[in-house]
Amino acid sequence: MKSHQSVRKEFLNFFEKRGHKIVPSSSLIPTDPSVLFTSAGMQQFKSHFLGEKSPYGKRVASCQKCLRTSDIESVGDDTHLTFFEMLGNFSFGDYFKKETIRYALEFLTKECGLPEEKLWFTYFKGDNKIPEDVESLKALIESGIHRGKIIGCGRKDNFWGPTGVSGPCGPTVEIHYQLFDKPCSRKEKCIPSCKCGRFVEIWNLVFNEYYQDENKNLKPLRQKGVDTGMGLERLIAVVNNKENIFETELFLPIIEVINLQSKEDYTQHKPAFRIIADHIKASVFLISEGIVPGKTEREYVLRRLLRRCIRYAKMIEADSNLLISVAEKVIEIYSSVYPELSRSKDKIFTVIQNEEEKFLKTIDRGLKEFEKIVQREKKIIRGEKAFYLYETFGFPLELIEEIAREKGLEVDKEGFFLAQKKHQEISRTGSSRKFGGVGIDLIDDQKEKEKVVRLHTATHLLHQALRSVLGKEVKQMGSDINPERLRFDFSFPRKLTAEEIEKVEKIVNEQIKKGLVVIRKEMSLEKALNIGALAFFRERYPERVSVYIIGEKDDSVGKAFSKEVCAGPHVNNTSELGIFRIIKEESCGAGVRRIKAVLE
């Protein structure tokens, strides 16, 4: 039996011997603002496919942490996951199709020992816009692959990319492994596209020949590139002759923990066990990168994953500490490869426990209310009722849809979003007096206005100081300013120590004493994010935004103390602020802390 450590090592060593630079996995939080998560190995190399010089050379290989939200509803079957690791080799204007196919065959058959007769291949057969990938077909045949095991497919199956709304893309060769010899009832039509489970896709070889713009127009790339991706979990399964990914050492120990701590059995409830195992694994990695459950973007995905786990844990009558036990096993399995999980252990446990306690307070009442709604609604759950379940009991929309499907009902999603929009408009109206809204024009007294402006600038210094002391996982979750004090809410899983509070105060006051200039620059939101400006409420921002930069007069933008997307207004120089003092630090929700501070 090959361990997950040895399979990773064999892959990376294989390509290192062939002139590839081994590059560590990038964060699950990508620099590309058009996507929420890193979902493919090529994302950290995207600019190099477009001609930017690679600091690693023209050949690289990696094992990349990935998270795909598109597969959440499919988790529970034999192959789908939200979190997985992707093995990949990449070429930026160096080797192309022939060499890529040769490397793949050599690794699978000689290094992994997979029998060539069990490998099947699909390639792009062309359509009315893009010609057949004859070069790949020829390379496969010249490599000794029987023509009967090479299947031509359309764009849906064998044309990949781009990641995000635009970028490099191209035809693919997919390598499939035959799990068992006997075809299903479709006989000769039982080929890799068959859904019977006889085949599993293990490696996707992408040949980037085109650039797709935001309007889906394609043009040839000046520099051709290779981007391959192979799921580590699937490779481990086939190398160890397992029928599915959940029979490997990356999942079996987790499933055993669930079995021991629940009244139901894995063989009778495979989907529930697999969902809990996968979702907690994904949650552990997300929390280790500073994400906490919330209502928007990445935070919402984490909340959705955890709340699905909580629901399925209740279904199998699991012990109260199951999710923490599963998280502990995940950390044990992966910490030798990703030591940051061990370093973040306490934070991971705290975030999961807080979210579980919060949801458990309402889930039973929510499910009872759901039953009442089902009895009244008959065929479709009206949007306002679905939003009521979301807002009152914390049920993510997707969870509402999932439960509704189990009962043979649909959800009026359009009505849900209308109800949500109406609620947001009411909330915005109610908060118009708050400076965070921006409501400074409602303040009549000029001296009070000046106090609020000073406090507002202080929040930018506070935000950056918190990130300096506590880490980049700190994110603004809300703020409220009046002429007497500022209130700043931020993501963090525990109470700050007296030493940490003192450090934050000291950093803010140091920046005030330096007399840093405050400069406003207008730019696109994309550019603001690219220069490192903090922006945690992206859905509220227009395409062009104001960025307030606090730094030395001769500082470059990159060296400024603080860069933040904001509507303003601010003081011209930090020396105008006075002495900053934190008067209170407290919890204001699961994984969210609150600081109140004054200027003296």
C-alpha cells in the first residue's frame, strides 16, 4: 500500500528529475479577485501562461490545495469532493503535447505501476469554432495507445478553462482508469463517458492555445502552455487498487471516527458520513487560512459547509463532540504535509465549536417550522418563507433547497432574493445615521463632524495594527462611529490578551506620532485589490472606488502602512488624531470580536 506522502513525493520527484522546479502550494485564497477560492493548480501560474516571465523557469510542478464549491451538492458519491489536492506539471512556452503525453504515460505505467491496458483516453474532436486536436490524437497513437481506446469528445468534456471570467484555455486529453473489465448493459458504448462507474478520470492534460476574454471570444495565445491536473485522492485510490477515494487512508480513519461516535452505520448511511468527512476537511483548511463563518463570499461557503455537517450529524445521531473529533483526525492526517494545521489547531476547534453552538440553538426549531411550511406550501416553498428560514434560523439557501428536494418540493429562489433585497434595503435605511453607512452628512455640528472624521481615520490604523499583531486572518466585519468613540468589529476566534491590546495601541500611536500623510486615489476595484488594498465588502462596491493610503510622503504605494477601499472622508495627516486608547474588547458573535476606542 502506498501512503499519501509517498505518492506526492514520487510525483514531484519524477518531474524534478525532468527539469521542473517544484513550487509549494499557494493559498486557498487566490490573488485573482474574480474567483473565491483556488480551484486548480494553474491559478498561481496564470500570468506566466500569458507571457509574464516565470521566476521558476519554464517548467514547474506542484501539489496544490484546492476547493471547488461547484461540487458541494455532488459530495457523497464515489468521486466528488470540495477540498482536494491537485498534482500538476506545467510548461510556459517550453514542451507541448507530445512530451506531456509521454510524461503522463511514463509516470502512470512505470512509476505507479498501473497496467496500460486499463488506461483510456479522450481528446477534443473539434466543433464549428475550433478544429480537432489532431496533434494530441497523433501523439497518443505514436505512444502505442490502441486507437479503440481513444475517444473523441466535444467542448463540454475536452476543452478546459479559463479559471475566472477570462484567461488561457484550450483542448484537453483526459486519462481515465478502468476499475473493472466487464462493460455494463451498454456494452460497446460503455466507454469513459458512461455513468456506470466502470471508469474514473484521473488526469487532465490541458493544452493552453487560446485566450478567452470576458465576452467568451477566443484568440490564439502567442505563447503555448501546458497545464495538467491530477487529483491526488483518485490517484491514491487506483494505485492501491481501491474502488473509490473513501477507501483510502485520507478518508477511512475519518469515517472510523464518525462510526465510533454515531448510532448509525457507515454502510447504511454512506452519503452522510462522506459529506461530514469532506466538509470538515474543507473547513479545517479554510479556517487555518483565516476564514470564519459569515454571511458573504468565502465566509458564507464555510458556514454552508459546517451547517450541512451539523445537519447530517444530527441525522446519524452523532455524539455532541463529533465535529471536533473529526477535525482533530484531519489535522493528524495532514499535519506532516501542512504543518500550519497543527499551528492553527486551537483556532480551528474554536471556530467549529462556536458555529455548531450557534446553529444548534435554532436548528430544531427551524426544522419544525420547515415542516409546518411544507404542509402549507404543497409543491413550492415561497421565497419569503425560504428567506424567513434563512434569516430567523440560519439555514443557508442551499440547505433549504436540499431539504426541500428530499421532500419533493422546489424553492422559489427568485422570490428568496427579492425578499433578501427588501430586507437589505430596510437595514441600510436603518443604519443611515451610522458613519459606516456613510452618514456623516447627517451630523450638523461642525466640531462633532471633525471628531468623527478623526475617529474614522483611526479605524484604518486600528485595522492594520490588528492584522500586524494577530495575523492576516483579521478582517473587518463592521464598524460604527459617533463623536465620542469608534466601534470596530473584526474576525478573530478568541479574546485578545492584555499584551496584544497593548501592542495594538502602541502601533496605532506610533503611526500617529510619525505624522503620516493620508492620500486618496481613485481606481478600479480590481486594481485596488491588486495593489493590496483591504476590501471585505466587495458586493457593496462600485466598479471604481476610492482607496485611502496612509504612509510617508515619499513612500511608494507598496510600502504604505495602510491601504483600504473606503468612501471617506479622512484627515490629511495622522498627527491630527491625538492619543489613541482602547477602552473595551469583547465578543459580538461567533468568531467575531469588538473593540471600542477613543481619541484623547
